[in-house]
Amino acid sequence: MMRINARTLPMLATLGVFVLLYALCAVQYPAMLSSRVIANLLTDNAFLGVLAVGMTFVILSGGIDLSVGAVMGFTTVALAVMIEGAGLHPLVSFTIVLVGGALFGCGVGAAIHWLKAPPFIVTLTAMFLARGAALLLSTDSIPVRHEFYQTLSGLSLTLPGGGRLGLIALLMLLAFVAGGVLLHFTRVGLKIYALGGNARFAGLMGIDTARTTILVYGVSSTMAALAGIIFSLYTRSGYALTGVGVELDAIAAVVIGGTLLSGGVGGMAGSLIGVLIQGLILTWITFDGSLSSWWTKIAIGMLLFIFIGLQRLILQFSAPTGRTG
Amino acid sequence: MSGWFMAARSRLVLLALVLLANVLVAPGFLELRLVDGRLFGGIIDILNRGAPVMLLAVGMAPVIATRGIDLSVGAVMAIAGAVAAASVNAGHTWPVAVLAALGTGLACGLWNGVLVTIFRMQPIVATLILMVAGRGIAQMITQGRVLTFTDDGLAGVSSATLLGLPLPVLIALAAAIITGLLVRATALGLFVEAVGTSPRAARLAGVPTPGILIGVYVWSGLMAALAGLIAAADIRGADANNAGLWLELDAILAVVIGGTSLYGGRFSIGLSVLGAIILQGMRTCILRSGLPPELNLLLMALVIALVLVVQSPACQPALSHLTARLTKRRAA
């Protein structure tokens, strides 16, 4: 019973913080309760949410993926070049970048497993690689004017109250549901938790650690490519410097969502709330109008500190024989 | 000492290759000219441009040797630059501004060290907090603008000349020598490596583990503040958004190229500085060659990939086999 508490408590604390923040915002600005604001919150942070889905897998497996922002940036440029330059249909281009992203991630996972190198440095290399390749494709921002993009942007679900939930917000929610099912209701998910809990024991228990590692990073890069598609639809352009530093926002969202950076403990639902908290802070700053956006960074830093401290406390109380180091 | 040269040999070859590439790109690269009591030339340029990363690498190497990482150095550079610029603009003299900046660096390092040591956070997380929040703090100090200053004393940190060399080069070299002496002329280096190899064994052997851990982060913060001063003096202004942006990655790369193991327990200040010089040499070469500067990222990725493959435990048996055969052939 204690372990279940230790696992769900950080997530519940995050949910509490979100509700509290939202209530505070709503008291100050009643307009925050409108479904338009809620729909925008989901739409504007759709790319970050999709990245957080992939990052949750990686962090649960005990790793980290610093390359997602660069893969996302590369995807937006590649899409623009394929659609505008080569005249491919967007759906064909989407398929190509998703498959490409998956293969790239599998390569990263394979390198981490067989070179026995820290994930941090391998994904850093992947980040340089993807960002460099994107800049080589084009250093300019390329607009995408294909009519299919217009059609996709027009698709939306109207919420009661007039808020329009766009296609990209729906894609993000779908990614969270699919990620959650894969993680919490399948054998693959269990293997990822086992790998993050203790990679050596997982291997001794007969879990194919190579395949699991490759899968985890494959999922992460595919999600990064999907985030690139979403960003491309959102801005209708491709730019190589898209998503610089966004990997840190994704990591912060996952950590604020209650997933331990040491791996093995956490879940998918928390990450969604982590993304929404970041979006909420930004929305509040926009509503306020007098604060600069750099307050977001300080607020996120403080939240990270509070949540990590909280996790430490919970871990210390729930596992008196806890591991060191 | 001979062991150091054995380890340095492959890096010196790499450096020679980079310098050779530079000479091929710009034939007058190796020339040194003395103008108005200051040396000018390609090599001086590389050392001068590379000084901030050299400083960061000097601070980063001991941190990585304890199996840690300091992601916040770029943000600390921005904060230190902002503090220095704000102090001279508030009417303080430049030595006060420099001291304030260095003090800020120490405080930032102490914060990281306390989080890692007392709160027992993973280093990557603990320093991530300052990396994310640090630029916000720097922007709070500069009020979101590029805070320019006219104080010649503070600008001199980057532009002054001493003994014919630009001051940043001397600062970086002095920092490297002082750090090298601190860790190798005393037992501190051994303590750092002991903590990185096994924190528990180190504690049982009587190594003051918490002090060593806090110490390496404080030192890294101090080096980052020095680098931040140079960066701010260079443009006569504190740019909270761009000062030291992504330099933490360069510093980590320099340390890795220098052969410091990412698994902790082994480090070299001298080789890390050499790594920083190699990186800057590559960058200068690409800039001078007229190739797109974006190639630099790809080249850096290739270099790390190479180092990773060579360092990986999977490749070690093959490599040692190869070296053994080569030595045998030479002996025969």
C-alpha cells in the first residue's frame, strides 16, 4: 500500500498544484474559465505535450533524450523542403518523417545499448547531428502554402462555450492516450519500468534490454517527429532553429508530473499535467501583460526544485532502505 | 608525467591535424606578428576565442570526475555578466564589479553543490534547475535588455594585453595552472577521483565526500563566472539571452575529448584545456574556409561519436589488442 502511495502521491500533488494555480488564475481573471482559453491551452502546447509523451518513456527507462528539440526542428524543415521544394503530398511527407524519426531513434537507442555510453552524451551527439542537418537543409524559414495544410488547420472540434479544439490538440491527447495504454496496460510497458528500476536486474530476469532500449528511444524520436509535424501545421512553416531548448521544457514537464529522473517510477498522466502547468503559467503571464516571459523560466525552475524536493522526501519516507547514489 | 604525455599524444595528433587543416585553409595561419606590444596570429586568435570554453572545461573536468555534470555553467555565465554590468552601471568601480561577479559564481556553485550533496539530487537534475531558472534570473537583473556599459576597466577583462598576450588567454591559462596544481600537487585530485569511483568506498576510506562534492561545483561556478566576465567584457554588455548559450555542451565536449571518463574517477585538467583548444580550432577552421558554419555542428557530432566508440567498453578489448600488436611489431 505504501508503494502505491509513493508512486501516485507526486502525481496527485502535481494535480493539486494545477487545480490551485487554475483557481488562482480564475479568481483574478474569470475569463480564464472559458472553454476558449482551455482549448488554446491544449492547442498552443500540443507539440510540447507530444514531446513529453516520448520523454516519459525515456525517463521511466532510466535515460534522458536531449535530441528531441533538434529532431523536431529538423522535421519542420524536412517537411517544408519535401512539400514546397519536391512537391510531395503532405501525407506522404508525414509518413516519411515519422518513419525517419523512428529509425533515427532506434539508432540512438542501439548506440546507447551497445556502446554502453551514457544516454545523455549519445543524445547530445544526436542533437548536434539533427540540428546541423536541419541547418544544412536550409537556414531560412520556409513557408508551407499547400492547400492540404489549410484543410487540416480548419478541422476542429467545437467545445461548448465556443472554444475550438484543433486537430493538433486532438493529436496530442491521442498521443497521451496511446502512450498511457502502451505504458500501463502492456507487457512492453512493464519491461520499460523494469529497465528503469534496475537495468542489470531487468537483464537477469530475462528482459531483452537491447530491444527495450531501442524501442524507448525509437518512440521518443517518433514523438519528436510528430511534434515537428504539429509545429509545422501550427506555424505553417519550417525553420531549422525551431524548438531550441524545448527538450528542457519536456524534461521539466515529465519531472513536475511526478516521474523520477532516476527511472522506474512515474506515469503518463502526470506528464500531461506537467505540460499544462507550464502552459498555464505562460497564459497567466500573457493575461497579466506586465510581466516578461522570463518569469516563466524562474517559475518553472522553482516548480522543478519544489517537486524534486518533494519526491526526495516521499522516497525517503517510503523506502527506509533506499538506494544511495 | 610520462603517462600524461602518453595520454596526451593522441590529442596532440588531433590538434596537429586541426592546425594543419587551418594552415591549408589560410596559408598565413601560423604567422605571429607583434603589433603595438600585442601578439597577433591565428594561434593567438584560437586561444583568445577559446578562453571561455577553456575556463568552463577547467571547472567541468573535476565535476565530471565525481560522476557529476554541471549543466548550469552557461546560465551562470549570463548571471555573472549581468551582475558585473549592473554593478558598474550602478556606479561601482570595476574591481568591485569583478568581485561581485565572482561572488555570484561562487554562490551559484554552492547552490548546485548543496542540492547534489545535501539534498542528494542527481547532478543532471540539480544543475538543470539553475540552467532553466538562471537565464530568467539574469534577465531579471538586466530587465530583459542587453545591459551595455562604458567602463573601460571592465571591458579590459577581454581587451587588455599583458606580456604580449590577450588577457583572456592569460586568465584561462592561469586558471588551468592553479587548478592543475590544486588537484595534482595536493591529494585533492585523488579525493575527487575516489568520490567518482565509489562514493561509499571513498567515505569509508575517510575522504570528506560532501566537502569534495560541494567544492567541485563551487569551483565550476567560479570558472563559469570568469568566463561570463570575459563574454560580457567582449561585447561591452550583458546579454542575458545569448551569453554562454549552449557553452555547457562545448565544455562537456572539451572534457570528453580530453579523455575524462564520463563514468567518473579519471580526469585531467591539461587534456581538457587541450580539448577546448581543439574544438575552437575546428570552429575557426570552418569559419575561415568559407564552408557553411552549420557544418560545425555535424563535425562536432562526428568527433564525439568517434570518442564514444573509442571509449566504449565494447571496443576496449579490440583496441588494446591492436595496441599490443603495434608495440610488438615495433619491438621486433
